[in-house]
Amino acid sequence: MGIPIKRLLKEIDSKDITDYIAYYQIEPFGTEQDFLQAGIVASTVANVNRGKNTQPFKPQDFVPSSFKAKIVKKQSAEDMKFMFQQMVVKKPKKEKPNG
């Protein structure tokens, strides 16, 4: 997020951090995703210009090797369902005053 952890913890609470983590699981952001997006464009251009007997390029072919392991895989329906379930917060019921 671009700010020191101590400052972050002073400015937002754990629920906000949990929300950011859940959002990242659904819609990844950051350097790894930037490299992947660039790889998609580069592989498209390379595939348009490749020879007929050449294997097609993949976006990961254009990502620096130090980032390849960090690229997020496509989520399954079960992964998405689990993440949405984690985001649901059950609020305690208010008790009615006696009387």
C-alpha cells in the first residue's frame, strides 16, 4: 500500500486490513499483476508475429523469472465462494430491554 506498517496500523483497524486482503484475493493488484498484464500484451504481439511451426507464447513467458512464482492463478468457483463467505460478518443481535 506504500506506507509503513506502524503508520498503517495506527490509521486503519484490523477489519479494514481483512477487507483489503479479501479484496486482493478476488481482484489482485500490484507489481505481479502489472507484469502479467504487460505479458498478456507482449504475448499477443509475439503470437501474431510467430511462425506457423512455433509454439504459442504465454503471458508468463514475458514476466521476469523472479515474479513468475508470485503470479496469482485463476480462482475456482469454490475459492470465490469461500472468499465471499469470509467477507460476511455476522452482527450480534441487539437485546430488547426488559420492561
